[in-house]
Amino acid sequence: DIAPDELIISDELMPLRYNIEPWELIQDEPVDWLIENLLPRKSLIALYGPPASYKSFIALDIAHAIASGREWMGHQVSKPGAVLIIAGEGHGGIGARIKALRLHHGLGAGTGTGTGTGSESGRQAQIFVIRSQINLRSSKKDIGDLVLAIDALIEELQVKLDLIIVDTLARSFGGGNENNSEDMGAFITSLGAIQQRYVTGVMIIHHSGKDQEKGLRGHSSLLGAVDTELQIHRNETQMSGTIRVSKQKDGEDGREIGFRMVAVDIGTLRQLETVKSLAVEADEEAVQLARDARKKGAKGPAKDGLTGIPVEGLMVLNRLLKAEGVMETVGGERHKVILVSRWREEFAKMRVGRSEKTITNNMTDICRVLESAQKIGISGLKVWCIYDSVEVF
């Protein structure tokens, strides 16, 4: 790690140009929108919510709307622009999410060739992905390598990035303390330098705190830095929810957008089982459902009591089973299994800075809650997921 004050991108990488003007000559300028009345161009955006609230799916759908120029949830995209996604979390499953989105929008499954994804009108939607965990808080090398990679992309393909998505803040924080002002300040400074260099918008995917209504997790300087804040609420009993504009520096806040998730068949796994992923679509009924729930004082993302750490544990297990699971006969039934120790190891990576005792207590609680909810099965050293239908990634 290096000190925050050393996190200054050199003049060679980040030339600064200041224009000093008399105040009486400065005119009011209309907001330039990426997505009309929702995402301002060249802004810092936070999209956040609790675990399992479909953050990455929604971010990918936003990326495709901006890159293709299609309308997003009733909001017009001003003009198409290229998008870069830094997939530090869940990068193993992003291929399934991309395939589901393409199929849902009638673009085909994709062939793995070309420089972008096609759109309904035949326009190439330029979306690029870095499937690596990059330290944007305290690693000059990681930041420098990222800048060089983006520069090479721009030079080779002559693209103009309109949005860079960082998924997630936690996976780009280099093991720092999110509640520490210096650590958060260094992260914000790095994002600002990248944002200025490429004259682009930056969207951070982040988690809400323990009390979801208190907003973004971590130091308050993050909220102060963002221009637009989109808060995701998942409805209790359905795969739907709302996206609330909880902060809009240059426009109206407080608005809610309803969405629902739809399952998409994306193929078969080893010719044995159907694999599904999810895609996002607008759903105004979800807004009313959320309002009714608030009137009743409902809390939590699921009626079976799953929330917080158990949901995080289940998400980790899902990813591991997809990437490393092996079909075996356990308890007289065929399941895709993985070692409990491997699950614990991967879960611990998400809880950076926690003690071994805390991780052990977390895993004990996760196993107890998920077994009680009949979400997982454990036999000896092996664990598997129990599903009502086919597995969804």
C-alpha cells in the first residue's frame, strides 16, 4: 500500500488544463444527459443496494442502453457511446449475464468475435470488459496499467468512452477501510483523475450499509462526491424491485423506476442441464408493490428471512458451483457439489480485514440459516445448492 498523497497520476498521464474566467461572463448551461433526466454526462454515479438486489444485471443493462442508444426504462439515451466495465466481482459469471441480455433483446447469443454487440437497428453497441480485480485506491501500478490499457483501446478502435463502470467498490478498494476518510479519499481521487482524463462518466457499483435506509456503505465523503445516486430496493416476494433516484445534483431526485428480472435460457451445461441467467425489464407494478410494502412496514429482501451475510454466502456458493462444481451422488441424489473449505476460502475473500474467528462465526451462521431455509445441502465435506427449478446464474 502507498500513502493517499502519492496517488497522483503524473502530468504525462493526466494533463490538467484550467481556464480562469470572470464570473459575470459565466452562463447557465443545460444539463447534458447520458440517459435523459437520469444519468448526467461526465458525472460520478453510485448504483447501490443490498446483496442479491441485481446490481450487476442492472448495470449491464444500463451499459447496453447507452452503447446501443436504446431507451432505458422509459428514458431516452441522448446518443450512443462506448462503455467500459471493470468486472472485479462476479467476473466469472459475466459471460452468462451478457448472453442472457443479448438473447432477451433479440441480438443472438454472440460468437465471441467483433468489437461490440449488435443492436436492434444494426448499430454496433461498443461495450468492453476488463475481467480483473484492479486496486483503484492504493496501487499506482494498477492505475497506471489501467490507463495504458484504456489508451491502447482508444487508439486502436478510435472509441470515445461515455461511461466506465466499476463493479464493485469493495473489489477495487485494495483491502482498505471503507469507513476511513483517507482511504475513501484516495479512491475518490483516483476515480476523479480517470474521469477527467477520459472526460467520461464513472459508475460505482456498491453495497448499502447494515441499515439500507441510511444509504451507501462507508465514509460519508463518498456520498458527498457522487453526482447521482441510484438506490435499489428488492421486493420481498418477487424477482422485482425499484431503482430510486436518492440523489440528483443537477435534477429531480426521489423518483422511482420499477423493474423485474426475467429468466432466460442460455444453453446447456455439459449437455446435462439447462442453464438460465437473468435479464432486466421495466415493470411499473413493482413501484406500487414497493410502496405497499413500505406502508406495511415490511423489511428485508426476502420473505424466507434471507438477508445480509447468508445471501452473500449463497451468492459465493452459486458462483463457485458454476465455475468449479462437480456432479456427484450425495444422499441418493445427483448434485453439483464443492468442498465446504473451498466455499469458506472464497467467502473470506469478500470479508477482507475480518478475523478468522469472525469468518468462522459467519460461515456457521450461513450454513445454519441456508440449511434451515432449504437452500443448501451439506454432507461431510461437500456442499450443494437446492433449487426449485434449474439453476440461475
